[in-house]
Amino acid sequence: GESVGLHLPTLSVQEGDNSIINCAYSNSASDYFIWYKQESGKGPQFIIDIRSNMDKRQGQRVTVLLNKTVKHLSLQIAATQPGDSAVYFCAENGSGNTGKLIFGQGTTLQVKP
Amino acid sequence: DAGVIQSPRHEVTEMGQEVTLRCKPISGHDYLFWYRQTMMRGLELLIYFNNNVPIDDSGMPEDRFSAKMPNASFSTLKIQPSEPRDSAVYFCASSRGQTRKYEQYFGPGTRLTVT
């Protein structure tokens, strides 16, 4: 029979529009956060990171916002392109300075031409 | 830099057979991570090494799974015997040093199918 898999939230945007992908993280002790992009058939690719002493960081066409009060992270992509279509994961480092990352379940971004 | 290298890219095997997945981390990276990704459970950390020493293997599903890192440039993940529920994509990732240890770089993955 069919297997039941994770139901990833999906964000569908028009090419050229801005995209905002949200993530609620779990551990208030986390002080480092990363966004990864995973295209079909590939491994997750590092996009941008932010430390807890910042609330905003900008990269090329991407901006990450961090709200520690509500444990919320967002990734903004400006002028979304078809090549941005992928699954986006947020990750946090948790507590204990271990080197491990805790990954969220991911959000699928679909860009309509 | 060649990035993290994994082999094979695809593996199809029968239940009960031994499977060995291989990983070459990025040169100079001293952390190595093995992950498993499935539709049911998402991305799971299985085990990670620092300076070739296993640090945390709490994510390894059961005794059928084992991982080694004999040197800084090579690691293996072995499943013996394999079962259909082991079918997944297995990723290796590496990172460098203390200040950037969370910046993990992933390989292309090995897609394992156990029939």
C-alpha cells in the first residue's frame, strides 16, 4: 500500500516576486542558525547563516531574520527565480556546543514562470 | 575544492546483503556527519566524528549499522544485514574547526534501495 510521508508545507510564488519561508526552531539555547537549499536529487546546500547576536543578515538576494523572543527564523528571497525551486531547511545548533545541527522538516518552494 | 565525495551514488541490493557506503570529506575538515533522509522521517543524523573519533552515535538505528573513520579523508557506513526499511538517501557532510563547525557541507548522497 501507499506509505504516508511527511507533508512538507509548500510555498508557491510567481517568478520575480519575493518569497518568505518561515521556520520555528525548538531550542531556546540555540545560538547559531543555518538555511539550506536542497534541489531534487542533490544534497542540502548551505545558503546563509546567522548567530543569535544578530537579528538580520543579508546575502546575495537572500536575507535571514531571527526573532529569538518567539524562536522564529525566516528566509527572504528577493526576485525569486525558477532556479530557486527547491526544499528549504532551517537548522539550529541546539545546546552543548556539540557540532550537531537540528534540522527542521523543510518547506517546498515552487516558482511559477 | 571537489567538495564531499560519496560513493556509490546509487545502490540496489537484496535484503540480507551487506552494504557499504563511502565518504571522502572536504580536505581540512575535521568533523564528519552521516545522515539518512526519508520521506517518512526527513533528515536524521546517524553519527558524527571529530578528528576521526566517533562522538555521538545515538542516531544509529540498531546494531546492523556501523560507521568507521580510519583516517581524516575516508569514512564508511556499513549496514549488515540490510533490510527494506533501510531504503533511503544517505548523506555525508563535513565541517571545519571550532568556529565554523556548524557550517556543514553535504555530499550528493547515496540512494540505497533494498529489495
